[in-house]
Amino acid sequence: MRLRTLTMLLALVASVLVGCAAPSREGEPTELRVLVHSSFDAKQDLIRAFEDEHHAKVTLLKAGDANKLVSRALLNIGNPEADVLYGVDNLTFPRVAGKGVFEDFTATRRAQIPADVRAQFGDSRAVTPIDYGYVALNFDNKAGTPPATFEELTQAPWRNKLVVEDPATSSPGLQFLATTVSYFGETGAYTWRDYWRDLKQNGVLVTDGWSAAYNKEFSRNKGTRPVVVSYTTSPAAEVFYGEGKLTEPPTSNVIPKGAKLFRQVEAAGVLAGAKHPELGRQFIDFMLRDAFQQQIPETMFVYPVVSGIALPEWWKWASVDVQASPLQVDAATVDRWVREWTELMRR
Amino acid sequence: MNATQRVSTEGSGWRWALPALLFVAPLLLWPAGTILVQGLAPDGRLSVDVARAVAGDAYYWERLAFSLGQAAASTTLALVVGLPAAWVFALVRFPGRSLLRALVTVPFVLPTIVVALAFERLLGPGGWAGRAAEAMGLAMPGVSGTIWAILLAHVFYNVSVVIRIVGGVWANLDPATLEAAQMLGAGRIRRFTAVTLPALLPAVLSASALVFMFCFTAFGTVLLLGGGDPHLDTLEVVVYRLTTRLVDLPEASVVAIAQVLTTVLVLLVYAQLQRRVARPLGQRARHARRLRDLGWGQRLLVLLVLALLTAFVVVPLGALVHGALTVGNEGRLTTEHFARLFEDSGNTSYVAPASALRWSLTFALGSTAIALLVGLAAGMAVARSRGVLGVLYDGAFMLPLAIPAVTLGFGYLVTFNRAPVDLRGSAVLVLLAHALIGYPFVMRAVLGPVRALDPELVEAARMLGASRRRAWLRVTLPLVARGLFVGAAFAFGISLGEFGATLLLQRQEFATVPVAIYEALGRPGDANLGAALAMATVLMGVSAAAFFVIERVRYREVGEF
């Protein structure tokens, strides 16, 4: 008898499961599912305007970081859980390229995206670039004079002063590794490996993600280390989120002379096998419109990809005169960096 | 005692095992198995070379040894702090007892990153501990970023498991047995070693098994409190590092499988031990004594225990609240971060506190209900099965604690992805995932009372003409109810605080409190750090209130524990 009761309860649970999977009724707005990384953000009224315009309901599925996002897409090729994916970047794109994850699409404003940005995805039509950003060293202004070069950080005055993220688990960590590869090179008398070995000897601290590095270890937030790997927009974000108490950033970007920063470009694509591919394409076009591009700085703290977009006043703290590194990467190369770095730093 | 009847109660394990297996097989074994096999054999062929390479690499053996060692150390410490505390809560009445017991369970629901921030405020430079030591003229040892920080966090998280599971049995030991021993001339120490200790041993083992599993698969605490020291990586961290970039990496699968096998091995040894020490006990609620009725020695012990609990649990919680009240204001107290939680930023990422709480509580209540059913069935199955089968059930039903959450999350995405059970993006998946990690706690908490149940009670009821079902409902269930309450508290807490699976399966509108905290911590600036800490304080308050209510209800219905 008790067996029967339990089995009935389990059957009930099972029927709820099936019920939830049932398709929606007619006449309701079409549900557009957009798979995004956890940092995705946008103005709610813009999304509502899109929904009204297309008689749609936008559902955001959040997938963790860019790596998890891409893993999810890879696990469900041809049978996607969403219609559109946003947040694949030029470091994770090589993992999905040529695997049939996305279906090709030429956005209406594609020509307004700078050619060198598109080139970071090999000008592939599988994805449409939406925004970009740079990772740089951030310095806590309370701590005196910032370092002037990358090399300086391997010297005694900077012992135990730097905190970075693990490139195996963190997107900014991987971008900073790419910047050091591009700066020091793979071959020669002093390679990126030598640099990291010296950093290790000088007490660099490695955290698994940005949040632990910035919120826990960075001296701006109760930690002990005045130099952190973060974004070039973080000082501006400090002012924006300073609750009106800050007129100037408490932190600053450290970009050594002649250093070329790795440029991270984030893109969106229509997933192959999507239920509503046409609506998905319209959503990507919508992301390139002026209205959406203009709010990118204050919602996601990255640079809009369409040239000539009007920017907010406080964004001046995020403007940096940097050259993007010309580094081209394929999946095998990125894997090799991470493996070599892990061997060097984590064993 | 009638031998055939004894057998009929003991051998009924499969009736209980069946429904529990019907839950565990599709929700755990199938998805986790699929993802691990996919990783191990990406082209359909098993890659034996990888397994051989991993087995031949000293690095992985070192990580395994470290994982086991720190888990053993954490468990020992949790017992050292938890056992005296279990005694105090079980047998002594003092002002604020319910509140303190509720507070001690709160760590269970706090996301690791929040705990790490609290510990940094406590143990880091200029932290409370350092300043207190300085005031006393002592030098504060550098704990931050060492194995000690990890161990402290593990005690912080797990001491309530010991307190509740052992304390539950302790409070209900039949005083008649102790009185009998006293009359037979046994002294205080002899009474403890000959009567109390053997009676408590199954519960102590149960609690130790849970704490050990939790610490063996430790992940967040190690990543966030280990100070990035690679010598402090557990196997779980190694798997995480390998899977983050490439889910189909054979190496990650081999390591994950090795971790599961080790856990199973440990569990089998444990289950064997547990069977040996289990014995029927007389159970009766004992009245806790008031503080002033105790002798001087016992009073001192009570004070010592309270001081320890305050240091290990209450102070870190206080550091968190203090942070929420002071971020960005140079030490001045202000409630502005709490007020800001209610201001809609107009962004899609804005999570209203009421909405986050509603989802958190919905998932927690729903998953606790499922966890109670499954945990009860699993516990009965283990207790009622003889020999190897019982040991095997025990190992199998504990697996949810051994399989990395990320592995399970990805497993769900590849198994529940076709009609009619396409659950991707469904709230039900979150509910079931939470129930899956919650029920082992119910099972462990139920096992003790079921094993301690005197079979003669059930037999007496049967002989008086009660049907098997009626005997179970009238005799077994009321005695097991105590364990169900303890288990429910943990299942509830686990669900409230969980975010690994939630993060992997969530829709924006289902954002729970831990998800909102995690997202706020993903952005720079005082407003975000303040919002995260304020949200964490709210989570703390709500869970403390919930645990407090559970305490009060329990008192009236099932006696003391």
C-alpha cells in the first residue's frame, strides 16, 4: 500500500514534468528564447518595445559564463534550447566554428560593424558582433604610483601586489593571458612563459574568477592587492555605481606604453534548428539598432560595436587609447596556452 | 521473539528501494552517466589511454590524497566543535537556545562567495580577528588564504549537521537506561562510555559521513578561501578546471569517475561500520535541564561551547551584516544598500527582492516535499535490507553528493532535451535538481531513528491485529518523524542556498536570491557589492526565521530535539 502511495506521488511528479513541456496555446505571443551569459543586461523598456513590435515574448535563459554558454550550445547542436545565442566571443568561437551550431545570417547593419572587428571571427556569417571590450590591469589609486610596465610587476616592489584570474576558468583571465602572449611572444629570449614564471616567483595571486579577484583580493575592496586584472571600463563603472559619492574613479587603468591589448568581441547568432529563426534574426537586427547600441555602455560596460554611436558623459573614464592586438587564435592554440599556463602555474 | 516476523520486517527493503530508485535513476544515474560516457568516449570509443595517463600521473594521486586528508581534518574539527554543542542543545535549557540553534544552521544557505567575503572581513588585514588579537597584545597568525581558512569555513558550514543529527538522538535517549546503569553502580564516565556513547555512535557516524562527503567534494570554499594555492586544490576543483573550457574532455571524465569511485568506496566502508554499531534503543523525550541546575564543571562546559559557536558561526555572520551596512561609507552604518534593493534599475538584470524570495521559497518548499518522500523511502530501504544489498543501497542513494553539480547540470541538458520531456528552461528541473541534493540529508537523518526502532514495538502492534500499513503509520512513522524534521531543515536550507544547478538551468524570471547575489558580485562598484551583501543579509534573516519556526513547531509535535 505504501509502495502504491509513493509510486502515485512519483507519477504525479512525472505528469507535471510532461505538462510543463507541452507547447503554448495559439494566439499568445511567440516565445523567443535567448540564451545569454550571466553578465547580459539591457534596458527593460527596449526589450518590451521589441516584444510589442513583433507580438513576441522574450525569455532570457542565463547560462553562466561564456564557456558554459558555448558548452551548452555544443551539447545541443541541431536541437537548441533557444533561438538566439548571445555572448560567444572570439576566444570561445573557435570551439563552435564549423560545427553547425549557428545558421548563417547577414544582419541589416553588418556593413556598419568595423571590418577589423568582424575579422576577429574570420568574417564568419554564423555570428554577428554586438560589442567589444578590453581587459587591462586596474590600479587602486590609494596605493601610490601605478606600475609603468608589465615587466615591473616581476620586480621586488610589486611582490604580492598583483591578483589575476585563472585563464582555465575565467574569461578576463584568459584575455589577460592572451595579452601577455601577444606582448612577450611565443618564441625568443624572454617568452610569455618566462614572464609568468617570474610573476609566480613574485607572488602573483590567482583566483578562479573575476568576482573573487575584484571583490575579495583587490585592495579597493578590503583585500591586500592594489593591482588586479579587470576591464578597461571598470574605473568608469566605479563612478557609475558609486552611489553619487564619486566624481572621479578610485581606480585607474594601467596600460603600458606600446602594449597592445587583446580585444574581446562578443557576438550573437541564430541557433541552427531554432523554433523561430525569423524572429531570432529580427532580434539580432534589433541588437544592432542605435537604441540598443546606445545603452550597452551603462548596462554591460562594454563598447558598442556600431561606429559613431552617441555615448554617455561619464563614459569618458572608460575611453582608452589602445591598439587592439592583431593576435589570431584557433581553438587548439587557446587550449595549448591554457594547458601550458596550468602546468606552469597550478602544479 | 518470533524469527519469521523479524525477517518479514527486515527483508522488505526492495518495496522501499523501488520508488526511491525510480526517482534517482532518471534524475541522477542516467544524466550523469550520459555526460561521463560522452566525455570518456567522444568518438564512441572508450579512451583507455587517458585513464592510464591519469592513473600514472602522481599529480592526481596527490590531489586525491589532499582531498581525503582535508575532508578527514574538517570532519574531525566539526565533531570537536559539534559534539559538545550537540550535548548543550540536547540537554541544557538556556535563554536564546532556539535562536542560536536556528542561527547555527544559517551557514547552510549562504553562497560560498558571500562566506568568503565575510571571512576576509574577519581574518584579512585590518579584520576583526586581527584587531581583537592586537588589542590583547597578540599577533594574529596569517590564516587568510591558507588551509586553515578552508578548515574554518568547513566547520562554519557543517557544525550544524553534527549538532542536529547527533543532538536529535541525544535528546531522546531513554533516561531509564542511564538510571539503571547508575543503580548498578556505574560512575559518570562509565555511564557515558557504556551507555550514551554506543547509543550515539550511529548518529555520529551518520553526521560524519555527510560532513566528510561535503568536504571531500569541496569546491567553492577551496577556490575562494585557498588563496589560489594549487597545493590546496581538491579533485572537484580539478574537474571544474578541466570542464570549464571543454565539457567533452576525457581527462575531466576520468577524474570525475575516480572521485565518484572513491566516494563509493568510503561510503561502503562507512555503511559496513554503521551496520555494526546500529542497535535498537529505547527512545523517550528527555527534559532539558536549566542552566542553574547544572554543576560548576558542566556550566563551564556550556559557556565554552557557546563561546566556540559564537566565534565559529555567529561572528562570521555578524561580519556579513556589518559589511552590508558599511560598504562604501568608510565604516559608517547606513541602511541605504537595503533601500536600494527595492529601486528598479529598469534593466533586465534587476531582481526585485520579493520576486527572488518568492522563487527561492517556492523551490525550497517544493524540493523539500519531494526530498522528504524520496529520503524516507531511501532510508527505509537501507534500514530494511540485509547484507550486501543494504550496503549497496546506502552507497547508491548517497551518490547525489558525490557527483559534481556542473556534471549533473550538463547531464540534464543532454538527457531531458526531446519531447515529451524537454525540460530545458523549465522550473521543474530546478525543483528536481534541488530535491536530488536534498534527499540524502533526509535519508541520513531518518536512518538513525529507523535503525534505533525496537522491532518488538512493530511486532507487538502486528500481533494485536494491526495491518502492516497501520503498524507502520502508527508505530514507525511517529518515531521517524523526528528524523524527517531534521532532514527537512537541511533539504530546505540546501535548496535556499544552491546556485550551481540553478545557474545552469535558470530563466531570468526564476532568479533566486543566491543568483541575484552572484550577479551583483559580477559587477564593479560599491552599489553592487552593497546590494550583494544586503541581499545575503536578507537571505540570512529569512532562513534564520524559517529554521526558528521549524524549531517551534517541532517542540510541540514530536518532543525535544
